[in-house]
Amino acid sequence: MAISPAFIRLTALLLLCPAFIKAQLPQPVKYHHLFTTGVASGLMGGLYDGFYPIDSLKTKGDFGLGAPDKLDGELLVLNGKVYQTQYTGKTFEVQDHHHLLPFCMVNFFRADKVIHVPDSMNKAAFYHYLDNIMPNMNGMYAIHIKGKFRYIKTRAFPPVDKQPYPQLAGMLNLQHFFEYSNSNGDLVGYRLPAYMDNTNISGYHFHYLSGQKDAGGHIVDLITSNVTIEISPLNSYTIAVPDNPAFNRFDFKKDRQEDIKSVERGTAAPVQTAAITSSKTVNDSIIARYNRNDFDGIYDLGNEWFRINISKDYCISRFKENKAVSGDILSSELTDDFGSVKHFKWRGRNQNSDFELRVEDGQMKLFDFGNLVLQETDSLKEVPSDNPLNTQLDSIVHKQALIYMSDKRAAGLSIGIYKDGKQQIYNYGLANKKTNALPDSNTIYQVGSVAKTFVGILLAKAVTDGKMQLNDDIRKYLKGSFPNLQYQGHAIQLVNLATHTGGFNRFNLINFPEGFDNWSSHQQNEFFYSYPISRYMQDWHSLKLDTLPGTNYSYSLGGIMLLRMALENVYTKPLDALVRGYFGNTLGMRHTKLNLEAADILHLAIPYNAKGEEMEPMLKSTGSIFTVKSTPADMLRYVAANVQEKDLAILLSHKPNYGDVRWFALGLTWMMTDTWDKGLRIFHSGHDAGYNALCTMYPHSSLGMVILSNEDERQEYLFDLEKKIFQSLQIR
């Protein structure tokens, strides 16, 4: 058939038309843009019917995650291919390009930052690490993590077939879990800010795909082994929504945040009767084996996660140590139900114990022993307090504080809590038994070794000021020659001292007289006051290192004293002036100091020994030892600043420099460990003669606590007190 001239002219015009030309040319890829189909809160509420085709989705991005039609498992998009993991665990590439999706988020991925992380970290520690490398908490980030994982736990939901569909949180008991050890694969996910809640899911959200493309699902738990992180910041987003009767009449006003949290962590809301029954059954089984000394049998009650992460020797030693104190267990009762965590009071033949137990699928996942439990000789009684008992937080603190104060050794107690930007201080007992004075926000306590964290942050400040480097030789900042402060040519670095890995196994360099520990507090203070700095420097010259610096952890006041001298030389100011200047001016800690003045004595909490007798406080610091004095109000400001991590020096001091955060690690003097499901816990405790202190921070939970007391014993009880308050707050 002949082609007419008119048709030729029309074709030529079309080919020259800009719109026609644009439509035929490949469109430029739009990076840093997030495209979402569907609304997250709608998915939580049962909007499972797909409406957006996969072939259209691929034009919006080559990387992402979502949910399949009718909720048949989990979806992942990687390198432009779409993979589905069904609730059976079957994983495959979706070939049906007309498959409709109810919810999915995608972007074209291009890494702006690539970081290799060879260290092993669990989920909470890993998320904290990601936070540090993505400091804009209100930014949107697409995150690709590839490599080897020591442990992966995923889940997938079964499909729905009958309307009305149940809400997603109501299907948690139907989800299937899958666990993989030493697997290679990819995590595809996002960290989205709080302002995107409801339309999307804020926080971290990852899906997994194995290297063989035969396993996957929504991430519930993980432990990295050797991974590479690729980060693509996003700066805009759009949403495509369905136009159907179910969506049009859906109630988006309902708050589904708790449902979203439950679905993301893969566990239902706490306090289930079945869960309590299961925990009691496991608790009873443990006690039966405990009483017949079958400690191997106790270990066998652990689930797979427990056996991967808890060594048999550690488990057995902990139960044997407690058995040596408690004797056989005569009975037990549930004392605290914190959802996934239960606390039982074990009544022992010799002594009672607090037994903490976490059960998953009818098996032990975690356990611990604590001291915060009523003994048979104790009784709960009301004590002086300013707790108003108006709020739930007031009641939580009061319950645990009364148990602590029931002990005959108790004197005064101050508890400061920072939560979600708000601060509250509670005081109990007596700061001064002679005047019956209740502690208050301005009562002065000695904070013991918590003072080491002040040195750690000042070191971090010197680094951010460009005055020091963490890998500097300590001798660079000391006056005189110290050829002994090295081991086989390896010098002690500043970071070694801040992590107690200086290469020497001595807490203090001072050579104390025989019987020093039995001296009165007055005699001990006089010894320190009269100990000349020249003699202290001789002690340092006589020190011999016994191992390579940075290798072995050995807690040392001496190492912190070296850092103190280095900081004083760098800034040409005494430590008291540095503390008052930096923490006083930056954080508003106006009553925190090393040396007390006459007016301060009126506000001092009197220290007491185990018999309730007065001890002598150390009012001033010397060249050979220092103590920091502070108030509950000042220390709560300190805790708040460490939770917020806005100050660069504070943030640097929180970076792990030694150890494994799954169990125990150190930043710049700060200790840190993982809470397994509530984020990284950063802490330090302290003891001075007649005083105990504890600071803990949970940046992920926007929570921190400081606990101060004026008694000489029971330092470890503060940990138990803090833990129970923390666990109680997590389920409310």
C-alpha cells in the first residue's frame, strides 16, 4: 500500500514535536527521592488489597521494601528486581509485573557514603552506630547493608483471604519466624524521621535477602559480622494513594503508633496471660534443676538465640555463684511483670534473690540475678520522701525506691530521671540523720568514679579543639621523661588510658601503708591530703608495663590521673577550673566542683557507713587523687546532655573504642552495653567513702537516670534499682 504525502508530512511534524521527542527519550533517573505507594497506618489497619502495579513501581525506584497483595509475606526491591518471601519461608523473584501492591516504598539508590564495618554488633548497637554516621535525626535515608551476618532473625505474615481483614497487630500470633546463622546477604531499608509517621514508618525498617536469593523477610533481630554500609540521603518524597471504597472510608484519625511498634519489633503488646504462664513454667523448671545442681540442664532450657549468644560456662558459673549464696530455693513468686521480662523473688534457704527471666516461644532467652529484693529480715515501710505520687512515673519510682530503702543500711537516696525532654527528681530518706533533713535537688553528693567520665569528655573536648589526638603518646603531654611508659616500643596512647587498657594491671599507683583499708575515713583523707605530688610522680616513674597497651582491660584510677595531668598541662588550668568552666558554662552545672567551699557544707549529704555511723567526706582534691561533688539537679543536666548527644565532645566520648557492645565496651571512660531490644546503654557508676552514684543513658529511648546515695555499701544495688525502673518504663 502506497503511503500518502499527507501521512509523511504528519509523521515528520510529530517527530519534530518537543513533547513527542521527550516522551520517546529515556527519562533521567531522579535520585534522592522517596516514592511510597499506600499509607503505612492504612496497612496496619487492614488495607491489604493491592492497587499499584509492580511494573509502574519499577519506574519509581530500583531499591526498597513493602508488602505483597493480600499480605502474603514480605517484599524487597534490590537492583531493580522484586523479591517476595512468603510466610512459609519460600523466597523468589516476582515475575508478574502486573502484580498489585498495597504498600511499598522505593527510590533510585546511589550511595553517597560507603563504610566498611568489620566489627560484630547486635541490632541495638548497630542502629546506634548508624545514628552516629547519620547525624541528621530529621533526615531521610535509604540504607543498603551487605556482607556477612553472624545471626539473622526475620518474619513473614500469612496471606489473608476473607474480609473484613484483621488489623496487622492482631495477626502477630500468626507470623512465622526464620533464623539464620553465619549467612551472607543484603539488608534493604530506611531510616525515616518522626514527622513521616502514619504515612510511612519512622525509625529503622529493614528487609533481608540472602546471598542465594532463597531466604528473606522483615528483620526482627540481627548480629553483624563483617558488613559494608551504603547510605543514600533522600530530600523529597511523594505518595500514591488508592481510590477505592475501603481506602476512602478508612479512619486515619485513629492512633496506630503502638500497633506499628508492635509489628516492627514482631511482638504483641505485653502482659499476656499465656506469656506469664509460660514464664512461670520455665522459672519452675529452672528452680528444679537449680536445687539438684543440674546446671547443665538449666543451660539446655535456653532457645537457639540463647545458645548462640550465651556461653555454657558463663551460664553455669552465674547459677553456681548464686547457689553458693542463696542455698536451695524454697519457693518463688512473680514480683514484676515488665512484658517480655519477668522478675521472680526466689526465697532461698540462706538468702533471697531477684531472678530476671525473659522467655521466648516457651524457652529461656535471657536471665540475670539481682539484689533489689526484700529479705526475710526486711519489711516495706514508708520513709521521708518528696515523691508527689501523682503520675505513673511517680508510682514506678516509689515502688522500687521503697524496696531499696527497706534495707537497714539505707540513709538518703536521690533519683533523677530524664525522659522525652522532661526532668524529674525524687528524694528519699535522710541527707543528715542529726537534723532529719530530706535530700533535695541541691543536696551535694560525691559522685565517685562517675568523675572519670568528666575527664573522658574533657579529653574528647581537647580532641575537638584540635589540642590532642586520641592516638597520641601520653608522654607528649607530661612534664619530664617517662621512658617506662611503653612496652616493647609501643607507647601508651591517650585512648588506652581512657579505655583502661594502658598495659598495666594496677588500680592506683600509690603505695598504700599496710592496713590502710581498715583506717578511719578521717585517717585516709589525711593521708591523701599530705601525699606530695613529687612522691606521686615517683610512683609513675617506677611503674612497669606488663602487656601491650590497648590489649587488656584493667580498670585503673591511675590511668585517669595521667589523663588529668595531661589535660591540666594542655589547658594550663587545674582540673577543678576545667570542670567548673566547661560543665558549668556549657551544661549549666554551677554546683559541680572538685573542692567545696564553706557555704557548700550546709548542703552536703553526710556520708554513713554500714552501721549508720558518720564518715568524713573528702572536701578537697589533691594532686594524687580527686573527687567530684555535685547535686541531683546538676547531675540530671549532665545525664540529659549525654542522652541528647548534641555536644560534639559528648558524642565522641560515646563512640566505642574497646570491647564488644553486645557484652561490654568502652568509649572515652564511658562503659556501654546493649539492652538487646531497647538500644545502647551508656553508663558509669561510682563509689567514694560513704557515697554511691550511677549515671545511665539510653539515647535511642530518650531516657536517662542518675541515682545518688550517702551510704558506704550497696553500690551494686543502684544498678538493680535503675534496671527495674527502666524496664517498667519500657512497657508504658
